[in-house]
Amino acid sequence: MSHPGNGSSSNILDTFRLDGRVAVVTGASEGIGRALSLGLAAAGADIVVCSRDKSKLDGLIAEIRALGRRAESYSIDLSHVDQIEGLRDFVRDEFGALHILINGAAYTVEAYAWDTTEPEWNKSIDTSLKGTFFACTILGELMREAGYGKIINLSSTFARSTMPTRSVYAAIKAAISHLTESLAVEWGSEGIRINSLAPTAVRTPSRKEFLAKFEDNVVSRVPLGRIAETDDLLAAAVYLASPASDFVTGHTLFVDGGFVAKG
């Protein structure tokens, strides 16, 4: 692996390329995960895209292969640790290495705290937080073996702020950002860089109902005056996945149009 800090590249733009890298993206069937999969592939990476329903990945696989990259799909429920172990073994057997992991899978509760049920709480925690933690540790074993890797966890502006109906989601995203810091401290000596990407509300199919209720509220808090599109996240994700960010770890990068800065 070449690193920009050691003078190995004469062209700074080359350090943003992902040629020869293998990436795993969870929650890839739609929205942010799907867009990030295509963004990494466009930058040169081969991709393993993951979702509970493998059939939803067929179109994405075709698009990635059309870019000239290798793409494989894997069906997984991240609330089950044994399935994450199966994914690790699949990646090792099929690719021999893992350089990039994007933890995008989540289950979101949108309800007032009074109305949140224990099953909703458990499913959200098990998928979004437990799943992220064990994806980091289990898939990170492949990075540890190589002495190098990039992990990107999907956080949110709600790691730093909140609004009604978002108590569970906000708690989990705050935990993910802090987990990112904790793992960065533990794993720096292993050569594993781990950061979080934190957007504000992004226009995706799964956010349609939320934006129907709260878009005006969200936009009023964004200094740049609009909702994020998935394309807004691509360059940030490629940066965090590439050698360009080899001296960046434990950071939450807000791609939020100034939402957090406004308070």
C-alpha cells in the first residue's frame, strides 16, 4: 500500500484512487449505501455489497461491473454475529484481502420516546450499533492481518443534535461516533484507520416519509439551504477510504451543509 505521507506519490490526485482495493459496503441495497458503493467503484475499488435481501442488489452489481470493477453480493443480517463471520470468510476466500469497510446498515426507529417499544429498541440497537461494532471487529481481522485498513461508520448530525421522534436514532449515532474514536485509539498501532461520515438528512427512498413531515424544519437549520443528495457524500467517502486520509483517524466528518455549526 502506498501512503501519501511517505512521499510515494508525485501526484496528489493519485492518493484518492482506490485501484487494487477491496471494499465491503453494508446496507448497500438503496440510498446512501448504494451510492457509496458506486462511488468507491468509480474510484477503482472492487466491491462486496451486502443487504438482507440479496435480490435487491442485482441492479447494483450490474452497474458496478459496468464500471469495469469486480462486484459480488452477500446476504446478511448484521444482528447475527455468525453471519458477519460468514461474510469475513467469504471475503477472505474470494478476494484474499479487505482494505475498506463501510458500515451503512441500520434499522431506524422514528417514534416519540413514550411510544417506542422494546422490540423496536432491540432491533435498532442490534442492527445499527451491535452490528456496526461486530462488523468492525470481525471484518477488521482481515485488516489487522495486513497491517492496514480503512473503516467508515455511518453516523449523523443527530450524533450532536436531535429533534422529536429521534431519541433512539440520536443515541445510537452518538454511540457510533464515540465508538469510532475508541476503536481508533485501540487500532492505530494495527494500521487501521477508522472514521465516521455524518450527513444531515439525505434525500433517499427510505427518508421520503420523514422529509414529507420535516423537510422545511431541516432546511431551516441548514445554512446552505437544502437537503443533502447522495452525491454530496461521495467525495468525502472516497477521501476517508483512500490513502489521501492516511493520517486521519477517530474523526467524525460532518457533510451537513453547516447543520451542526448552526447549533
